[in-house]
Amino acid sequence: MEENFTLLEQNRDLIDIAELRMDYLPVKELRDMNGIRKRMGIAAIATFRKVCDGGRFRGDEGFRRKTLLDAVQAGFEYVDLEYGFDFPEVEAAVLNKGTAVIRSIHNFSGVEVSKGSIKGMLSLPDSEIPKIAVYPQSSKDLLGLLQLYSTFKDREKKIIVGMGAYGFFSRILYRKFGSLLTYCSGAEASGAPGHISPEQLKDVYNLDIITPDTAVYGIIGNPVMHSRSPHLHNAGYRKYSMDAVYIPFPVDDPDQFMRFANTLSIKGFSVTVPYKKDVIRFLDNVDQSVIQADACNTVVRKDNGYEGWNTDIEGFFRPLEKRISLQDIKRIAIIGAGGAAGAVIRALKGLDAQIHIFNRTEEKARILSQKFGIRYFPLSSYEEIERCDLIVQTTNVGMHPLEDKTPLPGYRFRKEQIVYDLIYTPEETIFLKEAAAAGCRTINGLEMLFIQGKLQFKLFTGVDYPEN
Ligand code: ATR
């Protein structure tokens, strides 16, 4: 309880109501509900879940009922009772005290809820608030979740939550879907999969200004939940007081996601690995940048369909042009021969410069070099790398959790070289540190990430990303 109270104090200003998960507490701490309720000093929900309902309590049912009864008597404003929970004493106390009942159903393995339960939940008395928490497992399940919202749309008070990464959007957009509240957890604590902290809800997702009319943007990819793009876009919306929000959407099936995006009228989305090519088939119009890159990282919804753009290429070039005139680059070293290397080579092909690939695995280097008609070398050909004006590092060596590694151990940079590392976590890799120490001009992946994101912001909203 002391840990709970500490968390509550840390988050008091950020929340409207606190849920006490009694099933997370040692039984001996549950004896003084009056004391707990008083000390909470904020509107409160009492919840005591059994393991079979997704909670932690394995003990005696009589004790659980008695403790719930104590909570109602102690003045908790809400009590969460599972659908099917039948205990007349608690029900009588609830009526007597005017406690609101949250009547809950959970599905931790999908979005299905039996017809009988739906019917029962729809016919609950107005004094009870139906709560349905489901766990979408795929893009297809998103449509099932939307179906639940539509089934309950006429019910004034309800709570419908999608758990996990696929359901994350429902926590952010709860007002859009008419849910009474959204759940979050402070610090390390987590009451359910997909919870984020109250600070993140407020500071990253501008939760306090989201309304039913808020325009929805986002990013699709797999994995995508750790993307930094929500920080960038949402900060821009906040600065301009725009009624918009940007959310990560993990996707395992782009066709299903597009159905979901159409239903939800998503206004635009960024596209990341592995869908930059695949998404092109959904576009009604493509900008020249998509053709040039053979990849699309920005989709904008227009009256006449979806429009696709690629801001990665400009995002890559702008930091470079800030440091050197492109026609002065005569020889370029690409470190790595994966997907990112291919995209960079495609962008650089237009320059009047020789491009060389340096890769650990010869076979992959050979395939890429044949595709673009350029030469390749082993990664250890340091004397060849030394002849290049620009080095572009495209491997994941140096990226968290490999931050103590460099793809070119012992390589001595020439101070005239421009060194570009696509990695942005950490901001400065060992590779870039060594280059900077040798006096090179360096560019990190964060600069590129910001520029491509700011260009997307303009495509989404029509206005430039705010200064500073
Ligand atoms: P991405 O799409 O991000 O480019 P990728 O297609 O998996 O990812 O490519 C990763 C690149 O990093 C490859 O060129 C890989 O080298 P191999 O072709 O030899 O696999 C390179 N890479 C990964 N780990 C490496 C390491 N420890 N040392 C050198 N190169 C490495």
C-alpha cells in the first residue's frame, strides 16, 4: 500500500480517479478499507480480480466478497464487479450507498465476446457501467474492436478497452469512442498489457485535448511501439493547438489495417519497416518521390483517395547539403548491404559520384552491387574506404544494444571525410565519436529522422513544423 500511495502522490495531478487493484496486495493489507479510502483522497474504483478473470487473487471467494463489501461501505465511488458476479449483500450495499457498478468482461486472448454476454451487458440497468476489455492480437482484430464500439454506441456510459499493442489506440482515443475513462499505470506498475504512464498520456499524446472530433494520424510498422515519431508529431499539434493526435499502430496485415483506417477515417500515416514498399499498392496517387525511392513512408488521405510520398530521401539529403555541396562528393562508401543500404544507394545514384559497398557478407554485397551496377569490397578494405569523401553507415552495429561496437574497428578517419550514421539510438555512436575525434564533419540519424518527420507534418497538416 505504501508503494501505491507513493505512486498516487506522484500522479495525483495527472489523473481524475484511481483504481485500487486489491488483488495485487497482500491479504493482510486489505483489512482496513476505511483507512485506505480516506487516505486516497481522490475518486476511487475498487477492483478485486480472480486469476480466471485476468487478476491475481487465488484465495477464498468469501474473503474476496467480504473485502469488496468493505470497500463499498468505506465509500469507494465505483466498484468493479465481473459480469456474472452474483452476491446479494454487495448488490444491496451498492444500492444503499449509491456506489456505481462497473460490470466487467475480459478476454485476454482476442476480441470475441459471446452473444449472450453482449446481450446481458446491453440490458444492464443504467446504474451499471458495462466494461469490456479485449485483447486484439492482429490487424484483423481491430475491426472486431470497432464492432464492439458500434454495438454499444447507444449506451451512454461504458468502458471499452483494447489491451496490448494492437489495442493501444483505444486507450488514447477513448473519448472518440465514448468510453467513460481510460486506464493507465504510473512508474513500473502495470495493471494490464498496454498501459502507459499518466505523464506519457498527457505529455506525448495530449490526452487532455482529445475529443470525439480529433483527427487521427499515426505510424504503421512492425515493430513500431518504440517509434519516436509520436513525440515529434504530437508536439507539433500541441504547439499549434491542432485537434489532432498521432498514434503508433502495429500492423501484421496491411489489407486489414487499411479497412480499419478507412472505417476510422485516419487522415494520414507514416510507414516504416517492413511496409514501405507494400503500402504502394493501396495508393491512388503517388508523388515522384515514391517512384524515385520505390518506397513510400507517408500516406495522406484526400477526398479522392490515398496519396503517397517519400520524405526519407529529402530527410537524408538535407543534413548533407548543409555541410557540403553535393557535386563535391566524388566517392562514397556505403557500410552494409541490407535494406537501409539499398535505400541510401538509390537516393545517391543520381549524384555524379562513385558508390562502393563495404559489407561483411560478400554474397549480399554482390547482389546489391549488381542491382545498381556499382563495386563492392570486403568490410576490411580500409584503404578503399579511406579514399571516399563520404561514408554512410547503414548497419545496426553501434545501435542499442550494440552501442559499444563499431563496424570498422581500428579504422582511422581522414578529417576531410563526411561521416553519416543512420543510427539514432544512441544519438552519437562510437563510429561517429571516432569520426568527430578525427576532425570529420558528422551527421547522425536523429537529424535525418527529424527532417523526414517535419516534412511529413507539413504533408499531413499543410503547415510547416513549428520552429524550435
Ligand atoms: P536494414 O534493413 O536495417 O538495412 P538488414 O537488411 O538486416 O537491416 O541489414 C543489416 C546490415 O547490417 C547487413 O548489411 C549486415 O551485414 P551482413 O550482410 O554481413 O549480414 C550488417 N551487419 C549486421 N551486423 C553486423 C556486424 N556485426 N558486423 C558487420 N555488419 C553487420
